[in-house]
Amino acid sequence: MNQKTPLSYFLQFAILLGLFGCFLVIGNMLAAVMSSIILQKPLLDAVNALSNPVNANVARLLNTVAAFISFFVPAVLFAMIIGRKPFTYLQFSKKISGKQVMLIFIITIGSMVLSGALGELNEKIPLPADLYEKARKMEELYKKAMLAMASMHSVSDYLMALAVIAAAPALFEEVFFRGTLQQLMVGWTKNKWAGIIVTSILFSAFHFSYFGFLPRLALGIVLGLIFHNSRNIWLNIVLHFLNNAIVVTQLYAVSRQGKSIEKTLDESMPMWWGLIAVILLVIAFRPFNKECKRVAAAAVRTDSLPDKPVN
């Protein structure tokens, strides 16, 4: 058994929330101090200077440091408290098939189309004028930070953006949201869908983007199903990375053509495309779920085989 202590789900949630809160503060404070040292500016001036595209590489580096400390560290510490083998608890499985990866590519495309269509729907949801203005200001701040990190003028900038904007969040966020929070929520609610949806709502809300809430909620649900059905965090990381990498690649291509990155970020898809995306996802998940069961069964058979005698 991987379970080490019979902690209640409420206590587990309190521990995870406490770890996350502490390391979120530590990560952001450390990033702020490092920005002051690297840019040789007073603390507040350095933090504001990170939104300048000139400091894009510094912003990417510090964002990665903050994300690692805020998400990955508390997730691993939580897993160490809950289970004897933390990386086993987090579902870092070695069992993966080429068919699973191929289907992840298809599911990624479907989830991106669905997110684009939901972005259009999100824009049409009415809000009171004062709330709309606050949401718009938060969106502008979020977009400003993204534009700074997405500033790419060379292949090396593009590769670094892939590592920092695509790979790092894929690893750190999936380990926290799916590896720890979703497992906790599914166990607590005793319901797959309830656990996945609650986790997806928190995942989307944490990005502090009202106009991107529904797209990220949909992505979170897809990622939640991938994790629940496969029990392999690597597949989540691959999908999350592909989703981010496609966006980074698109922004790089647009910038090389001299077009506006901001307009590209604002683009959405017709809402009716969302129906096509849902159909594609339903079709793709059927063989994916079947392949996950096959891989799991093969892993059980392999683990049950007796060790070879040593001559």
C-alpha cells in the first residue's frame, strides 16, 4: 500500500492548501528579490520592469523559478506526507504506449478547438459594468505579462520560450493540480466527475483571467479525464506541453512575419466549432480509454511475473 497515514480528506486538503500558500509566497518573494538583483533596480521598479519585452528572458527565468516553488515543491512535499513513495503517488508511471501518445496529439487538437470556441462564448457572457471593468483590467495585466514573456526575436528566444512557457508550466501545474489536488478531490467527493470539475474550476480560476475562464475550464476537464483514465501524469504533461507549445509556435511565427502578437492572443473561433471539437474528443477518448486499460493490464502481468533466477 502506498498510503502511509489515515489522514482525513479535510486534513489532507488543509495540508495541501497550507503548503501551497506558504510556497506561493516564498516563490513570488524570491522571484521579486532575484529580479531586483539581476536588473539592478529597487524591488518595485524591478518587478514593473519585468513587463518590458527587453527583459523577456529574465521574466521567463523568474516565472519558472516561481512556478517550480509554488506548484512542484508543495506537491512533492504533500505526496511525501501522504505516501511512502511520492513519485508513485503522483503517478509518474513508466508504462506508456505509442498509441496513447498518438491519441494525445488528437485530443490536444480537439481541446484547443473547443477552448477557442468557448473563448468566443466567454466574451458574450454579460457582466455588470463595474465587474466587467475590473475583469478587463485584470485581463490587460495578464496579457501584458504574457506579451513580455512571448517576445521572441530569434530561434534561441523561441526555444527558451518553449522551455519556460510550454514545458515548465506543463510539468509543475500538472503535478500540482492533477497529481495532488484532483486525486484528493476525487477521493473526497467519491465521484470522478465532481473531483475533476472542482479541480478544473480551481485550475482555471488560479490564472486570474475571466475572459479565459471557460477555455481553461474545458482544458482542465480534458486533462482531468486523461489523468483519471490513464493514471499516468506523463500523458498530462505531454498534452499540456503540446497545448502551450502550439500557442508559442504560433506567436513566434506571427512575430517573425511582423504581425501583432496581441491580436493573435485575442483571436477566438466560431462557437459552432466547439460542437465539432466535442465530437472529435468523444471519438478520440474511446480508443484512448481502451488503450489505457490495455497498458494497465499489461503492467499488472509484467509486475506479477517471477524474477529471473540469477546464475
